[in-house]
Amino acid sequence: MKLKKLAAAVFSITLIAVSTASSLEVDEDEIRRTGDVGTIQFENYTGPHSVIETADTITEIGRGLGRQARTNISSAGTYGLYGKYTIIHAIDPNTKDKFDADILVINPNATVDHIRNLRRIIAGYLSAAYGYNASDASTLATFVTVYNAVYRGKMDVFRSRYKDVVTKNLTEDKCGLSTKWSEWPGRTQIVIPLYDINGGLSSIDTTAISDKNVIDSMREKDDKGIDERKNLVDIKEREAEDAAEKAQESAKVAAQDADKLKEQQKQQASTNQNAQNTQKEAQQAQQNAQNAQKEAQQAQQNAQNAQKEAQQAQQNAQKNPNDAAAQEDALKKQQEAKALAEAAAKKEQEAKAAQEEALRKQKEAEEAERKRLEEQKKTEELQKIADESSQKAAEEKAFAEQKEAEAQRDRTEIAKDIQALLDDSLTVAETNTVIGLKVVDEAKDLSQMVKISATDGSIVRLSPVTVVHRRIIMPVSGQELNELSLGSRTAITGDNTFYMAICGDKSASNNSAVKLCLLDSGNMEIQKESVEIVADNSVLVTDGTNYYCVIQDGTKWVVGKYNKALTLLIKSPVEVEANTPITVSSKGVVVTAVGGKLVLLDNNTLDRKF
């Protein structure tokens, strides 16, 4: 990172840190655990490939899996089961604690051999499955890979954080991501923690993938992972903004639901009172009916008694027809019996009416009770809705505050690290250095470019390319390459120096190859490689302008002549031994043909001269 860029970044981020530090009081939560996990440095295959796939082709692998998962994102499922890569969408909506997850399985027949390409696959998946834009998906993919490398093989950690639906698909020897590309196929289960599968920016749990162990590991890089960390902070800030907006909307809904609940509670109170009153009336009517029935029964008894007395008086009158008093008493008793019978009949009617009134009041009470229960059910439903909307608003507000606090804390830490890089940049310079080679595999005769301080001999930088053949690199100026239109991934200026070498390890993977390569002097990475396959025991020689090596031509080996931009100018029609020496002179090129015979080739055509 250049000095001006660093200074500007420090200034802008420090302002934010100063303005927010006084109000930021966030405890280290469970997610930000401590622990010494060491430095995560991915070892990639950095040599040429027999088949070169474009970045978009590699990203499409993930997109294809993502499109499959997206069709049924709310249910658990497995996609790409018999392909090179498999996605296990492990979710359990019925379990609320711990994480759901997507698990990317790298199957034994996969050919991915560089962390850059693995991240492209993950980014493609996140874009297609959850709608992340390319930039955000790339950032998340970077953190996902570091997160899985940090927790490689730590099943106890995964069990403590993830639901059973996730951990039942993991094994201790495969969970997480090895830092060695050669251990990826058949031995990798990359766990992607999910927060909300329909949460947009918050589909992936950004807190989990950026815990303290992950950040500490990223801070061990030369650039302290500044750019990736800043990108994730940006995502978290947007998460906070989205959550805050959702919380406001949810708060409005919660208020409306609370108002509806209050109205319903008033309605229920009125219904309850009506039910109570109606029940009391029914009980009183029932009591009245019982009393009327008793009175009717008593009147009936009185009438029966009076009837008996009247019959007795009538019998006495009949026995004493001349007894005027007996006759008068019989008449009187008859009249009294008749009156009591009429009264009993009236009481019976009154009792019947009271009973009918009691039945009517009972039906009214039952209807009132039905309405009361109905209103009570409505109240309970509205209460549940109000509670859920209130809880949702509270959770979204808490989530927004959490993400904002994380972003502020992360920015403060980034500002400190940028300042540290700025301080280092004032004392460390790579101008006074020399390029050399370091043997890394004597058996295969493979070397690695290294940049050494010319002052004290200390190693300033190591090339990620560890497959340079024959301990030979040849410098090529950037100006010369610019004239030949290299079209490399690195900007070419007259100050740049590139190095030509034979690179690769054909035994490394099914897609590895040996080719002629150009490496830049800055990052010492391969910037261009030849189309043709080079013999792994070929020499590399130059006549000062062009370069010669042994290349594959169908089933035979021939001599190839290249310019400085790795364009094949001509190849010999003569078949040669793969390990032939190549001696270039003004009179021709001396090589060993198949069978061991020395031949002299024409400099311009590489045809046999004799």
C-alpha cells in the first residue's frame, strides 16, 4: 500500500474512531472468543495448468449450486450430490438456538487448487442463493475461507455453535478448510453460518465469520487484511441501516397491533360483563322457576286437601239430609275446593311460564358465553400477534445496534492497523533488494523466487510460486514487454522487471502442467504462461532476444522458440529428446534428436541443417 493512500485512510478512519470511541461501550461477547489459532497462510498450487478456466467459468460453478438451492431455500436439501462440489443446505426452522448453515463439500474429483478460485466458487454460490452483489459476495467468501481454516477439525466448536442438522453432516477429519490445497479434494466441508435465509445482507452471519480468531489471523498478513476488513465493515454498516429501517417499520406495526389489542380488550371486557349479567339473570330466572314450581306444588296439595274435605263434607250432608248445617258446610267446602283448584291451576301456569323464562334466559346466557369465548380467542390471537411484532421490533433494533457497535469497533481496530502499516512503510523499503532463487524440492529440482535485502541479507518477500525448474530465471524488462503487448494482469512500466522461467509440477494435480512463465518482480507471481506444455526436464536458454525450450507437439517433443512475451514464434519439425541440451550460436542451434544423434537446426526456421 502506498504512503499517500495509507495516510488518507488513517486520517479518515481515525476521525471516525475518535468521534465514536467515547460512546462505544461494547462487551466482548461470546462470538469474539480469544485463542491462539496461529497464522492462516494458504498454500496454493501456483504453477501453470493444463486447462485454464476463466474466472467467470469458475464462479459459475458456485452460481449453479446457488440457483438450485434458491428454488427451495426455506427447506433443507442437498445439491450437486454427484458433482465435483456439493452444497448441503442444513436448516431447521423448529430449532431457534445455534446456527443453521450451508456446507460446501469439495469432492474427491474436484480440481480447485488455489484459494482465489475456491473463493470465486463460494462467492458465486452466495450471489445466486442469497442475492449478494459480486463485491459483497467476494468479501464474504474471503472471510468464510479464513473462518473455516481457523476452525479446521474443531468439531467441539462446531457442535457448540451449530444445530444438529448441521453437525450431523460434519466429520472431524473434514470439517473446515485445510491451508494446503492438496488436502482439499475429498477432505473438505466448508461451513457457512446463516443468520436469516431471507435477510438479504444478513443472510450470512457476518459476526460469526469475523470473530476475534479470524481477525487476529487476518492481521498476521503483510497488509493486515485491511481491504477485506474494511469491506466487511461496510457490509455490517449497511446491515445496521437495513435493520434499523426494518425495526422502525416493525415498531409501527407493533404500535398498530397494540392499538388493535386495546380495542379488542375493551370489546372483550364489554362482552365479559354482558355474559356475567346474562348468567346472573339466567340463574335468577332458574331460581324463580324453582320457586314457582314449589308454589304450584303447594297449591296443588292445598287443592287436593280441600277436595278431600269437600268430599267428606258432601258425604256427611248426604247422610244427614235434614241437617241444614251439614248441607251448608258441604256447599262451603265445595266452593273452597273449587277456588283452591283454580288457584292451583293458575300457579301451574305461572310455574310453566317461569320455566320457559328460565330456559330462554339460559339460552341467552349460553349465547353470551359463546360470544365471550369467541372474543377471548380473538384477544389471545391479537395478544400473540402484538407480542410477536413487539419482539420482532426489539430484535431488529438490537441487531441494528449490535452491527453498528461491531462496525465502530472494527473501524477503530482497522485505524490502528493502518497506522501501524504507515509506520512500517516509513522504515521498510524494497528498493534496495535483489531477486534470487531458493531450492524448495531437491528431488524435483524445484525452486522459489525470493527477494533479499541488499543491506543485511534478510528475506523481504517470498514468491508464492514454488515450482521454478532447473534453478533458472531470466530477467526481461517491462519496457520490452510493453512493446510486445504482454497483456498481463500487472501494469507494465519501464521500471518493472519480469522474470522468465519454466514453472509447474505436473504431478501436483490432474490439472497441473509445466509451462514457460513470466513472473513479476513485485509480488513475484505468474503473470503469463505459454499455451504449450513444456518438458519438465527441459532447459531454458536465450540468444539475447529469443528463448528456447523443449515443448510438446502432439505425442513428440520439439524445440520451441519464443519471444519475450511468451509468444511461440516457431517450433522445430525435428523430434528431440525431452532433456536435450540446447546450444544457440550464430551458426545454428545444436540439439539431441530422438535416438541420441546431435543435429544442427537453422536459427530462423529450426529446420535440420544437416
